Amino acid sequence: MKKNLIVLLVVALVSVGLFAVDSVGFDVKTTVEAINLMKITAAEFTGTTAALFASADPYVGNDDAEDGNHYVSGGGSQTITAWLSTLSNRRTGYKVTMSATAMESAPESGAKAYINYTVTVNSQAITTTGATPAASKEIFSTGAQTGITPQSYQISLSVDPDDFAAAVEGDYTGTVTFAWTAT
């Protein structure tokens, strides 16, 4: 009987080992693509999707050309309805800088002429100074982000009234540039 009991115990232990089930499962995975968008919009942007950002109206300028340029007809504060807008899910954050060049007129002969202006975004201002390009200035920095976040800051522009009044004839062009950099 003792032998039968041992055989029964051995069979019971082997059967438990043969019928034991390990855990099963599967992983759930995805890849979230980077969204790092920036444009000059006609209104403040508050959306949180790339599709909404793509459909946000761009700044088209202040004349019938709708070319995204701001045409100046006098010195002083300019009426401009434009916002620098960004949308990003950059985990470590990002910063945006601004630079500007004075409005310049390059005649076929003779010296170049300049009209200076001040452009301001998010309380950060750059004033141009003739032939010397203004140093770039950081407009904002987000720091680390925990989700997709919009940023939108109104742009203001003021043309030096004395420069405008004293300017020689010609077509003048200055450029404001915004640069997006990962941090």
C-alpha cells in the first residue's frame, strides 16, 4: 500500500506539472509622430490637433494682394492682425526666436536706403538699425511638455516715423523671421 501511495503521489505531481498553464498576453504598442508646426495666422490659434492647425486661416497681409506681406503707408503704429502660432508635442520642449532686417531700398545706382521699424511678439521687441541686421531674440520657450500644446502670440509693428518721413523714393522690403528650435 505504501508503494501505491508513493506512485499515486508521483503521478499526481507529474500531472499537475503537465497541466499547469503559464500566463499569456500581448503588448499594446504605438508610435506617436512628432508634431512641430508654426505659421503666422490671421487669428489666435487655440486648437490641439494638426488638422485644426492646418485649417487655421493664415495671415494674408493687409492689402488686396493677399501675399502674407504687410504694406506700410506711413510711419508709426501699424494695424496688423497677425499671430505667431505654434503647435507641438515635443517632449523636451522648444523655443522660438525672432530676427528682423530693416526695410531696404536698393536703387540701380547710389547708396541703399533704410526705414527702421520695431516688431513685437509676446512682449519681446526687436528694433532694426539700418544695414545691420538685428540680433535674434527668443520670443518664448516651452520647457518640457506633457502633451500637445498650442502657443499663439499677437504680432505688433511700428515703423519709425522719422525714417519714413525722410525716406528717398523707392520700393522697400524688410524681413521678420521666426525660427523654431527643439530644446
